[in-house]
Amino acid sequence: MASGILGQSNPSAGVDTLVYTVPADTVAYANLNIVNRGAATSTVRIALSANASPLVAEWVEYDAEIASKGVLERTGFALQAGKKVVVYSDTADVSVAVYGVEESTT
């Protein structure tokens, strides 16, 4: 099973972006880090979703502001097989990393 960086992305502005999907027969213990590389504040959203297009109830962070050169970090997610980490940003100036450990459930 994987450990370390599980997924990374530089999302396009204004688009829900799939960053990581937990493999079949696996549970993942994950953390998420979003860095704003830009000169202006970025507004971001994070969802733990069954699909690449999250339902309203699946957002765990919504329109959080990250200052220029700032970081948003969320830790301690336990994700079942098939769960997706989806991120949205209003700018293209953010980098996203999902890191942690995957464990087989079989």
C-alpha cells in the first residue's frame, strides 16, 4: 500500500478538481495541504465525496480564504474505498497535496 504523497494537483480556477481517490479494498488516513502561491487571496473548497462532483453535504471546507503565500492544512481524514478528495479554487495559484497512508481492508 502507498504511503507519503497520495495525490497532488494545481487546479484550474473555478473548477472542481479530483486530487485523490482511495483505491478499492483500501482505507486511507490522509492529510490535505493547500498553498496559495499567488499575490492575492485565494478562496478554496474541500470535499470528501463519493463522486467527482460533490453533493452539498460533502464539503468539509467551503470558501475558506488563504492569504497570499499562505497555507491551509486539514488533518486526520479516514477515508473508505472509493472516496474522493475534490478541491475547488477561485484562482489557478494554488497547489494541493494529499498525503498519508493507505491500508488494505482485505
